[in-house]
Amino acid sequence: MVTSPESALKPHRRGIEAAIILALSFVAIIALHGKMQPTVLGAETGYYQVIAHTSARHERTLLRGFWTTSSHGHYTPLAFTAEFLFAKHVGLRPNWWRNRQLFLGALLIFVFFGLIRAAAEQTGAPPFATALLAAAMTLIFVAQPLMRNLLEWPFHSLQIGWMIFAAATGWALVRLPGSPNKDRLLWLIVLTAYGSMHVLGLGLAVVTGTVAVLSLILIGALTGSFTEFKSHLPTLVATLIFLAVAGSLHTLAMIALNNAPANAGLNAGRLPDWHQLVGLYALLPISIVAGLFGASLDKGVIDGVLHSAWPIGAAVVLTIGLFVVVLAKRSRQICTRPRLAALCLASFSGVMLVTLVAMISMREIREATGAGLFGASLDKGVIDGVLHSAWPIGAAVVLTIGLFVVVLAKRSRQICTRPRLAALCLASFSGVMLVTLVAMISMREIREATGVGLFGYLIRARYVLPLTLSWLGIVLATLMLLSPQRLVFVAIVSSLFAVGAIVGHRSYESHVLARTAPLHGASHIQIWRNLVQIAHEARAANLPIPNIPLQSLSGFSFVDFKFLEPLLHDELHLPENEHDSFLDWTECREHRLAEYLTKCPTLLPTAQLLNVDLPNPNRP
């Protein structure tokens, strides 16, 4: 058998193309977030740093706990062990942490691009249009401020890893109907889906979504609807059984080994009712869009966001204008009454919108309201009320997704085309994953209430960005049903928004981040050097070291300077049996503050960076 030169070169060309896309992914993540400061002493990362500087016995206890307990429902011993070992050997070298986070961010861009382009290719649109759409949508996702927040916290690399596994699973599912190697791809899909459970507990949602898709394909193959899978029934059954069994056993470990007691923190916040949980489906898309601009539902932040979001606003106006122009051009070529009516309504609405914004501008110029353009008080209480009242909208969203999948499945049974089957796979996977994620949120709140209710799931990067992936799959499944010409239009519009997102990202950094950055913009390494200097100054003055509270540094209320003593001990190169004494912060603050401010001059600027309130030392 003779192999044609074209077929022999195709894998080689695909490899070169993948290498170029991966290189561009690194360029994009470095250009957008290369200056971010990793929080090397924050949350679990800081705790791992402390344990790494204690005894070998403490290390063994920690590592054993990764395998014998489930941390708040996350049974991921491999990921936790790898994170601890990285923290132990890298220590407080920020460049290593930054490069690790940027590497994961580049992988996420690469996989997102592959998923979106694979979905767009199902429409038969030109390659340039599919690549443009994939690049634009990926940049819109990565350029948002929430992505920087996720990258800055090293322990959130688990969320990034989960998104990589989930997106890779979706990518493989889109390719499955048209793949010539379905058996091999089926095993790759189930291994990737199950692998997500070893990165984050949310992997359960990936597994349930994958099981739903494989079950749907199996039923279609048995009933004769999906004939191209008829010869792959043994592999379908084997992969489905493997994933169901492995996923179930892992889920049992997540539940049985959970180290959080039932109803932990019950008094910290009321449990959500079913109205709020269903209402999440309505507010999550709004939260995702708000996250693109870094909005934290606060007036002061929103005013800054409005300033930095002007490129997105410009993209909206240009999109409306482009839509009207294209509609007018089509109406000139083929003037039908519906098309002419659409042109009239689009022109009327677009001009009216621009005029209304202009009138708002004139109103603010002539008589400023004092509340700015954003006068709402969207605090936790208001959001909880909105969640409760929005449950009918949430129910409508869930029913719409379900109806979309059912109609798609029915059409696929009637006329089974590969693009339609690929859209069905992605829609089913994303819909089931979304419902599972909300169910997991419900179980988390019932077992250990967070104290802020469901509000936290609408504003925190570690929740909003993973939930975005489910909605992205549903949107892509819809785009896969478009004609090639309409997909080209969507690609052009998306590129306008991508440019706006990049420009807005820079504006956000200069106008919003400069005012809202934690620790007043200081890095964790800078704070740590200040703390070490305070220790030097106290030792030189024969004073106990002030036990400064470090909640703003670590995120945990129990962390203070004394908690980091093992790190300080090794930093000062003290003998093994020599340990510094610490002065209680209340004693220092109330009775000896003037003495410490004089003999430890680094204390005052450090306390200011940490937002530690200090009284006037010269008060009578």
C-alpha cells in the first residue's frame, strides 16, 4: 500500500500548527498577566510553606492526610501531594511560582482555542473564520480581571487544571463523531474525564456529563439512530462501565472521607432554599458577563469598571452599526419585506440607544447625581433576595437547555449528520455538567455553610470561571448549528469584543487594579522581607518580636507572625533548638506601641500595607 505524500505530511503539519498555537498561547498569557504577583504566603500555599520548614514527622502526617481524608469534599491526593512538594522545593522564589502559573494559563488558552475551533469547524466555515472566532473568544475569557485573580493564587492552579481537563474532554467529544479512531478517542475521553476528579472535586461534574453523553450515544447506536457507532459498541460499553465504576468509587471516597463535620458553620449563614439554587441559573450568566469587567458589585469598583470598560462599549456600538450596515446591504441586494422591517427596527433601536446614553451623559454633566452612573447597592442581602425571586427565570433557563438538547437529539435521530451529533454531544455534556455543579454547590452549602450564602459563587474567581466553562459549551453547541456565513459574522463581532477586552484589560490595570489591589499593591515577597526586617530590628533591640496579625496576607484569620515562625527560623539561620519569643499583638498595640515604632521602624509601613489599625502612639 502506497501512502500519498499529502496524507504523510498531514500529521506533521498538524504538529507544527499545534506548536505555533502553543507558542502564541504563551505570548498571550505573558502579555496579559506576566506582571502578576503570586501570593506565595496565601491560603494553603502559605500553610504548606510552614509545614515544609517544620519536622519530617509533620510532613508525613500532612501527606498521609491527603490520602486518608477528603478536604471539604475534594479527594485529590495526587494534586495535593504535588502542590505540597512544589511548595517545599520552590519555597519563596516568586519567579518559579509565576512561571508555573503562566505555564498552566498558556495550556488553558491552548485547550480553549482547540475546543472553540473544533466546534466552529463543524459549520463548514472557512479555516480563517474558525481560527479568528477561537482566538477572539479565548482572549475575551483570558483577558478578564478574574483570570488574574485565579493566576495570582497558586493553590487555584487546581481550578485551572480542572478547566484544562474539562475543556479537553469537551474538545474530544466534539471531535468524536468525525474521528476515524473512535475506539482510541473514547478511551481518551473517559481517562481525561476521570483524571479531572484527581485535580478537583468538581471533576464529578465532568464525569457525570461524560457518562450522560456516552449513554446517549450507546442508546442511539443500539436503536440504529447513530449507525456509525454500531461497530464500536464493545468499546462504548467498556468505557462507560469503567467511567461509571471509577467515578462512583471516587465519589464515595469524597463523601466518606470528608474531613469537614456535617453542618459545619451552620450558624455562620442560613442555608439556601431551593428558590435561590434555581435562581443561580438566572444570575450566573449575568455574573459571568460582569466578571469580564472585574465587577465586584460595589459602587466604587463599578465606577472604575465603567471607565475601563469603554473599549467593550465601543465594540457594542460598532457591532450594532455593523449589523445595521450588513442588513442594509442585504436589503439592497434582495429587498424583502421582513428584511426591510428588520432594518427599520434595528436602525430605530440603535439610534435610540445611542441617544439615550448621550442624554444620560448630558444629565450627569449638568446635574451630577452623586451616585455616579451606578447607583445600586448590590450587597449580599440584595443579591440573596434577587436569587430568591429569580427562580422562575432560572427554571426557564434549565428547561430551555433541556429542550434544546431534546430537540437536537430528535433531529439527530431523524437526520444524523456529524456536525449535529457533535453539537448534541457538547450540549449534553455541558448541560449535565452545569446542573451537577449547582447540585454540588447545594451540597456544599448544606454540609458546611460559607456564611455569605450563594453570593460568593457569583463573585469569586474560583467559582465563576469554572462555571463559565459549562455555559461556554452550551453557547458553542448553538453556534455549531449556524450557517458558514453567519459564523463568519459572529467571528468578526467576536474579534471586535476581543480587541475591546484587551484594551479594557490595560485600562482596568491602571484605573481599577491600582486602587483595589490587595496589600496596596505590595507583593507577598515584599511583605515577607519587611517581616524579616522587623524580626532583625526587634532582636537587635533585645525585644520580643511583635506578633502581627496576617489575615490580610494569608486569608486565614488564625495566621499571625508567630504562625510563620518555622519560616522565620530558617530565614534567620538560627540553631535548631533556638526559637524567638513573640509579644502578643494586643499587648504591643495597647501598651508598647511607641517603643516598638521607635526601635522597629519597619513596623509602621508594614502595618499600613497589611491594613492593621494602629492607634496614635502619642495619645495622652
